[in-house]
Amino acid sequence: MRRGLRFSLALAALVVVAGAARAGEREDFIEGRARDCRGCDLAGVNFKRRDLSGADLTGAGLARANLHDARLARARLVGADLANANLNKADLSSADLSGAKLAEAMLYGARLEGAALADADLRGAMMGAARLTRADLSRANAREADLRRARFDDAKLEGADLTGAALDFALFRRARLRDAILDAARLTGGDFSEADFAGASLARALATGAIFRGCDFSRAMLAGADLRKAILTDARFDGANMSGARMPDGSLAE
């Protein structure tokens, strides 16, 4: 009994010490005395314009945090919770956000060049004018996201879900969108030159005036898509389903 009691007391003491260490780590990070805070609860904390470049925030809780214009280049945010966070104009270039939760986060004008966003949750995120050149969004969930005028040149979006997303006037030149879902998405006026849409679904997508020069739509689903005034020069449609699509000249595909 005494041995068991001593063990329980020792274990409890270790838990208290670990908790105190965690709390100290959190406070040191908030005050700028530490660069890393893995798994820390930082929800709602104000980091506006802070330099957090290269910080390790793996698994951190940053929901509703203010990271407006913050520097997070090369930061590790794998699995971090950034839901509803303010990341407007933040520098996240080459940051690792794989599996991060960014639902309804604000990323207007954010820099995400070369960032890793594979399997990230971007549902309803507000990312107008964001720069995602060469970013990896493979299998990301960006349903209903606002991506108007965003830049995705040379980005990877294989298997990404962009259902209902707003991509008006966005740049997706040479982007890889194989097996991506863009059902009912808005692509009006966007430039998708040389993008790879093989096996992708664009059913009921609104793509009036979009540029699809040199695109690969092999095996793609384009049923009910609106392609009026779109540029399809040198595009490939081998095995594509065009049933009910409205073609550039206004005619209806059979």
C-alpha cells in the first residue's frame, strides 16, 4: 500500500511539473522569449505583425488567433488548429501546414508560395488575392472557399475538393488538378492555361470567359458546365463527359 501511495504521489508530482513547464513554455512563446511551442494552447492570442519565422507550432491551438501581417515563413504548423484565425497578409511562404485546420480562416493577400497544405481543411476560408504559387494542396478540402484572384501557378491540387469554391479571375497556369472536384465552382475569367484536369469533376461549374488553353480534360466530368466565351485552344477532351455543357459559342453539347 505504501509503495503504491508513493508511486501515485510521484506520478502526480510529475504531472504538476509537466503542466507548469507547459505553461511556462506558452508564456515564453507569447512574450517572445521562445521560438517554439509545440501543442500549445494559443487560441485567440494576438500575434499581429510578430516575427515567427521558422517557429515550430506543430499541433498548436491557434483558433481565432490574430496573425495579421505576421511572418511565419518556413514555420511548422502541421496539424495546427487555425480555424477562424486572422492570417490576412501573413507571410507563410514555405511553411508546413499539412493537415492544418483552417476552416473559415482569413487569408486575404497571404503569401503561401511553396507552402505545404496537403490534407488541410480550408472549408469556407477567405483567401482572395492569396499567393499560392508552387504550393501543395493535394487532397485539401477547400469547399466553398473564397479564392478570387488568388495565384496558384504551378501548384499541386490533385484530389483536392473545391466544390462550390469561388475561383473568379484566379491564376492556375500549369496547375495540377488531376481528380480534383470543382463541382458548381466559379471559374469565371480565370487563367488555367496548361493546367491538368485529367479525371477531375467540373459538373455545373461556371467558367464563362475562362482561359483553358492547352489544358488536359481527359476523362473529366464537365456535364452541365457553362463554358460560354471560354478559350479552349489546344485543350484535350479524350473520354470527357460534356453532356449538357454550354460551349464557348453558346451551343449545348450533347
